[in-house]
Amino acid sequence: MRLPALTLGLGLLAALPAHASGTLYVSNEKDDSLSIIDIATLEVVGTIPVGQRPRGITLSKDGSVLYICASDSDTVQVLDLKTGKILHDLPSGEDPEQFALHPDDRHLYIANEDDAIVTIVDVDSRQVVQQIEVGVEPEGMAVSHDGRYAVNTSETTNMVHWIDTATKQLVANTLVDQRPRHAVFDRDDRRLWVSSEIGGTVSVIDVDSKEIVQTIAFALPNIHKDQIQPVGMELTRDGKLAFVSLGPANHVAVVDAQTYEVLDYLLVGRRVWHMALTPDEKTLFTANGVSGDVSVIDVEDRKVVKSIKVGRYPWGLAITP
Amino acid sequence: MTAPLIALRGIVIREILRFVHQRSRFLGALVRPLIWLLVFAAGFRAALGVSIMPPYETYITYEVYILPGLVGMIQLFNGMQSSLSMVYDREMGSMRVLLTSPLPRWWLLTCKLLAGTVVSILQVYAFLLIARAFGIDTPGWGLLAVLPALVASGMMLGALGLLLSSVIKQLENFAGVMNFVVFPLFFCSSALYPLWKMRESSVLLYQICSINPFTHAVELIRHALYLQIAWQALGWTVVAAVIFMALAVIGYDPARGLMRRKAEA
């Protein structure tokens, strides 16, 4: 009786639905490297050394190259994903932390934390196109899907700075809660989501009026309010769900993106930074800085299924199909 | 049906009936671990997660960690309860009826052991379902995979109970069993804290915990709940079960056993 039951159990385990294929890239802030994870097997299949303190990473439109903010090397590196070799560096201004690629696949908007500016770089000519002065300690960067706006959040000024990408001028500012770190446009560019690390909230801003329409707060039993520090955010394409990483609270909040109600909190590794959804939006990955691993979340079941050890202080994530 | 099977059936049904009829005992068997789960664990709650260790693949809350330990606790108490009822049967004389059966004594004791194990498994499933209702769940198929582990751990702890009942002279001595057997077994195990945490505070304590058969029963259950087989824990559990059972059979042997010494005393 013992063996058949076990065999049955193990057989069913093996028959669990496999994850989608694809490759996940994770920047390891302290190891100066990228970890490569095979999404089908959920195992680390390689490590690529890169510049110092890599944080934000983003893919070109065709997924052939990965741009890497090497903060302490004061440059943005361009990695050829086929060969795993760094092709060249881009001028980025000092201490690039986060950036966003314009839908034209050509202009990178880079936040320069130390200089209070946003640098626009042409990735083809490898030239700085323009530098725009913003608030103190710029960090979060996002470009709307229609390419009209680039927004930057400044951690000390506590503002969202709206840049018109056509004129490359600052056109508006929106005051949000303390230490805004990350910004994401929803799929139809109607709303902008901004996370405030110290404020402990997420502000949802109407893109037309540039005013806050909703502030989302988080509360976890047994976790002190100070530890709830929202940073990373991911929104699903259908506009139904939002995931917000809560930093040292070690949880990811699942938010109904229509009612702004927090549906669930999922336990992940220590100090969760950014996240990435697979193209089929069935799996969410989180970079857990202090515990040095990546947690894998089944989006449908809202369950954390596994945590994968990567390098020291993983920070940013990018997925290729 | 052959005689040994009739005896098995009779003993198992008698134990189940006894258990079902004693509603307070059933309630007690469930309330004890539930208090640990919902009160003790809540106070101890590691809301920020317990580090990853096998069989877990990601961070877990403390409630999830102690669940298998509490399953072991149910079986441990049930084993002691069977032991208590053996002593009671002996004092009341109903054991004499059982032991006068022409079947070999080891078989009668094995039947008793199996009956106790079946009862403990009923308690465990009731507990796991209630824990699930409180949102502390394990993989669905783990509920099935854990069954063989529960049989092994239930037999081992039941055999320990039988062994104890063969040496306890009177019902009144049972409080000593709680102090000198149940508590040390439970607290010096991986039921409440991971062993690596024990090692951080005391290497000696860690070593005691590592040889405690209850630790292995708990680890066997823990891994089975997550569809894994902990071979070492399985080995320890089976070896301990065989040793306890052999000693119990010797203890109940009127010719040379501990019973004779008792009669003399």
C-alpha cells in the first residue's frame, strides 16, 4: 500500500504543468553580473560578468540586445544576447540606476541619480541627445506605450516629472508620497502607477489631468508599517491585476487594478525589488535583494512555487521569449 | 476469513468504536494541535518567512513549518493514549480476555498497534483538513502521499506506547510518562524548530534532536507532505518501530518478560 501511493504522488508531481519557455535575466547588484535562468526548468543556466553595480536592465524591441545600467561604472552597457558578449558602452551620465526605452526602439531615457537630470541617449548614434533637469535623486523611469510621455520620479523631491518626448521638455510635475521609486503606465496609457517607498503607498495618476485618482495603502499583520516599502510594480495587459513588491516586508501585494483593492499578500524572499511577468502572464518573477534569490509566483493560483538562488543582491529582471 | 484476520478486524473495530464513542477524546486530540497551530504559532509567527530548507522550495510562514510537527504530536499522543488504554485494560481485566486468545501474542499486539495507527490517522486527516480551512495548506497530493508516512510513524509511536505500557505498573504512573517521555520527545525534535536553529544554540541539543526517533517521524511526514521521500528518516523510523515492537513483545511475554517481574513485585 505504501509504494503505489507514493509512486502515484510522485507521478502526479512530475505531471504538473510545465512553465512557459523563455529566458530570464537577473542583474546582481553586488556581484557585478547577470544570472541567466531557464524559465522551463527554473534553473540558473549561466552567469555573465558585467559592469559595476548593475541595476536596471531592459531589452531592445526585438529582444536581441539587453541594456544594462552599470551604476558604478557610470555607463549603460549593451549586451548581445546571442553571444553573451558586451558589444559596447553607451554614454549615460553619472550613476544611471533606472531607464526606459522609447517605443521607437532608439531613445533611452536614463535617470542619473547623483546629478538630478534625465539623460536621453540615442542607442544607434551612441550620442547623448539631451539632458533634462528634474528633481533631486531621480530614480524611476517610464515611457508611455504610445511614446508620448516619459516620466521620471525623484526620490527626494517626491515628484513625478512629465517629459514630452516630442519637445523633450518638462511639461508637468505631480507631487506624490515620500520617496517615489518606480513608475509604470497601464496598457492603454490612461493611468500611471507610482510607488512611494517611504510613504508606503502606490499613487495611481490620471495621465490626462496628471492628478492622483487613488492612493493604495498596504497593511500586513505582524509586520511593522515601516517595513512596508513599495518599489517594483507589474501590471497585467488586461488591466485587471497589479503586483507591488513591498521591499523589506518580504511580500508582494496583489492588487485589483480596477477597484484598487489589495487582494492578497504573497511571501517571497528578503527585500524584494523588481519583478517581471512572462509574456503569457502566467508566471511572475521577483528579485529578492538581501536573500539573493528569485521567487517564482504562479499568477493564477497566486502562490509562490519556488525560490531560485542567484548572485548577491539581485535587483532588475528582463525576460526574452 | 482466517482467525488472525478476524482478530485484526475485531481489534481495529473495537479501537475505532472506542475512539468514536469518546467524543471528548476526539475533540481533545484535535484541540491540542490546533491550539499550538493557531495560538503558539501566531505568537511565534515569522511573518517575514522561515529560511528555505528541504523539502520547502520557497519561504514559508511558521505555521506551515510546524504543521508536520503537530501531525507527529497527534500520533505521539495517540500512541501514549493506546498505551494508557492497555494499562487500563489490564487493570480492568479485559486484556486477559484478549491475551487468552489462541493466536500468538505478537500478532495480537500487532493488531492492537495497527488499530491505534488507524485511529491516529483519522485524527491526523481531521486536523489537516481543519488547518486547510485556516489557509495553512500543503500540496493537494501531499495529503495522499503522506498516508504511507503516517502508517510508518504511527506504528513507530504506537510501538513505543506498547513498550511503555508493558513496563508501567499502574494507571497512576502515567503522569511520569508525560514528563519523561512525551515532553522530551516532542521538544527535543524538529517539530517546533528546524534542527539548524538548534545547532546554533547548542550542539549537544542538536545531537540529541538528531537521534530522537520522533524527529525522524516528523521529517518523514514533512517530506511526504511535499511529495518527497526522506530515506534516512524512513530508515530511522522503521528501525525504531521494529526495536520498540520487539521489546514490547518481550515485555508482554509471560515467561520471561517484564510482566513477570511485575507479578513478582
